Amino acid sequence: MTTGHDLLALSPVIPVVVVDDADHAVPLARALLRGGVRVIELTLRTPAALSAIERVAAEVPDIVIGAGTVTAPEHAEQALKAGAGFLVTPGCTDRVLDAAEDTGLPFLPGAATVSEAMRLVERGITALKFFPAEAAGGVDFLKSIGGPLPQLRFCPTGGITPESAPRYLALSNVGCVGGSWLAPKDALASGDFERVEELARAAAALG
């Protein structure tokens, strides 16, 4: 896997996970794999995130582990050192983009407007995260942007549900969606990884 476009082809749904306890990360990743999902985006929103990435990278090599919520240049380097295989940003400032590119990792930069998308095209980037998807126009926005910018492919994330995901996946410029529903907080807290496996199996079947 060498490009953002490769990321879009790993799974119809990329699980977007907030981990409060690094001990949950490995059993979570294994449950996702058993369900047929071979990618996970662990967001850098908690103190446990980098440790969680390290553990998954070391103990579950069959899953592609990425770092999400990369919002500062230093996050990119920290994620690389932790063993992340890709990066995801919610937006696209020049400093964050430069730092992501410097790691050499594939990444999905976030865009929510036509102008942001065009700026990324100018940098040669055509695989994007569309965030926050539902709040920023959803399926209708992506249909509209497909005409003037047909070279773009997206991973819409933000407010997407198992019910709405198929509408996004039916679009020609959508490779996958980001979904937080695959790792419910209550399931992680209670150690109900069978539930995670079931949700992953249903998500994998969307492809």
C-alpha cells in the first residue's frame, strides 16, 4: 500500500475509533479482522491513542493501522514513530499537509469545500477525506463535486450510519466511508468484542 487511493480500497468502511484504554486496542483490532475488516483508524483524541497504535502495529500485523485526527504537524511524526501505516486529517492546513507528506506515509487529508478540494488537487492529492460529511452536505455535495472535479475520490466521514453508508458507497467518487459505529464505547468498556466482530462483518458485506 503506497497511496491514499490504496487506503480507499481496503474496506467499504474504515472504523474510526476513539480508544480510552490502550488495553482495548489489540482485542478490538483482532475482532475487526475476524469480521473481515482489515483496517482501523485510531484517532489521536485521547492520551491512550499512541500507545494503542504501537500495540496494534506490534501485535496485529495483519491489520492496517492508521492515525486519525492529525491536527498538528507534530502529530504526523508521533504517529509514524508509533507504527502507524497511514494518516488521516480532518482539515488541510499547509503545515499539517507538509508534515504528513514528510513522513512518507499514505494519508487522507480532510476537505469540506470545493476550494479546499481544489487546493489539494494543486498539490497532486486526489484521495481525500470528506469531513464532516453529513454536516457539510452529504451525498448531494459529493454528487455535485463529481462534475467539476472528477479525478477526486473520497472517504466521507462524520455522521454516517449503517443505514446511510450504502447511499455514499453507491457514488462513483466514493471509495469507502469512515464509521464510528463499528467500535461502540459501551462495547469496548465491557469487553464485548463479539459485538464488534458482528458489526465488522455487516460492514464488510457493504462492499
